Amino acid sequence: MIMSWIWTTLVVFALLFFLQTFLWKRNAKAKRLPPGPRGFPIFGSLHLLGKYPQRNLHKLSQKYGSIMHLRLGFVPTIVVSSPQAAGLFLKTHDLSFASRPPLLVAKHIVFSSDDDAAKHVSYEKKTMTFGQYGSYWRTMRKICTLELLTNVKISSFRSMRKVELDLLIDYIKEAACSGITVDLSDKVSSLSADVTCQILFGKKYLNKEFDESGYKAIMDEALTLLGTPNLADHIPPIAFFDLQRLTKRMKTVSKLMDGFFDKIIDEHVQSKDDHNRTKDFVDVMLGFIGSNHETKYHIDRGDIKAIILVTIYILQIFYSYM
């Protein structure tokens, strides 16, 4: 049984090898691709990235030019490494390159909660970071910009940020007087998470309210997974094997975040008649549900979850560098 499985796997990879070689030669003749290393069958030029991809890509650009072609696994990739070339992609022809390729992390964390997403909840491609460019993407960006990211909105959170920062400073003072060691990186990261919660949800969430792992730990795990290179994105046939164990981690994080977002939305729905409570970002988004007054799209719970997820990432990164 084991030998049969091994031989089947070898045959499949052999077929993939010959198929990719054939397609590569045909595409090379049909398309005028920029210069670049040819690479190996199946793996392409993945081995050239090394531990520090940015350094190795810089070295390759010195040999092949500011616009070069790499084949990373099965994925043809164009690498741009000069301001002039970047301007062609990001400004002159930006609409042609506005969308992102589908990634497994987007499928498991950003787009859907689990394998039964069609039955329970499906974010599909509703986030600004991974969604396809189009009218829906522009509408979601407009909502986030007007309701969260304008100078007036950011300035309105100044007093709240000051309160959270004062709490951190007081904690550090007390720790210094008591001779206690403080992990500043951890505390600054927690500050960023607390500020983000206050802005989006109107309150801070304790670790026990999220999961036994804690809000910050889960969000850190999600950000780590978003930034971790996944070999299966470049060689799709091996995705089933989950060699890096990333898919398992993605599904775990996705399930926890989805439940947390449901909890947040339910809390806001139940307290919508409380006129003494200051409206936050989730309240604003809930106001769009079932109505196309502000947008031609009908906003639903999946849209709100997707936007919450993206804004968490944006705000945590933003306040981490302030």
C-alpha cells in the first residue's frame, strides 16, 4: 500500500515536470518576458530567494535589470527594483496590476472561516487587501476611508490614545520603582491592540473574553501567518500535504476570529437602542446592513467581518509605527 502510494506520487510529479517544461517553453516563445534566471523544473527559482529574499533579489536585479522575470514554483513572477520601473506598475498601468493573486492564507483566514464556510459564513473576496479590484473594492475602501481613516477621525481618537499611553507609562514607572523587568516590545504591542479595540469596538477586550490564548496572541498569530511564505502557493499540487503545517494553523485562527467577530456584532446589535453609548466603527457598519442608501451594494455580516479584519491589521500596523 505504501509503495503504491509512493509510486503514484512519483508518477504525478514526473507528469507535472514534463507538463511544466512544455508549458514553459511554449509561453517563453509566445510571450516577450523580461530577462531572468530559468530555474529548475517544478521549483523554478525558489532556491535563489534564500534566507534574505530582498538581498538576493537585489543581486539578481544587478545582473538581469530593474524588471526581471522569475518562475517561483509554478508561478511566473515579475520583479521590479527601480523607482522608474515601479512607476510603470503602480501609476502608469496601475489598474492592470491592482488585484492580488489568490493565496491560501487569504482563503483560510481572510475569506472563509472553515471548510463549511458555504453553510456558515463566507467572506469570499471581500477584503481590501486580497479582494479583486473593482467597484466593490472601491466602495469598501471609500467606507473605511470616510468612517475611519480621515484626519478628522484619527484626531478624534487622540484623547483615547493619550489615556492608554498614560496607563502604559504609569505601569512602567511602577515596575521601575519595584525593580521589575518590563518587556517593552510586548507592552507596546498590547498598547496597539488596546487602541485598535477601542477605535473599532468601543472597548477593550480581555484575554478571557476572546479565547484562552488571548486576543493579542491570536492576532499576532494571524499577522505571522499572513507574512509567512507558503510553498503551496507556488506549487499548488502539494497544498494537500500541508508540509509547513500552515493550513492547520490558519483554520484554527480563522475559526477563533470568526467567532470573536460574531460576538462583537451580536453585542452591538443588542445595544443599538442605547443612545448614551458613543457609536464606534462597528455601529457605523451595522447601519449599512440591508440598505443601499450610501452604497449600491447590500452590506451583510460577512462584509462587516471582512472589513473589521482588515482594519485591525491596518490600525495595529499604523499605531505600532506612530
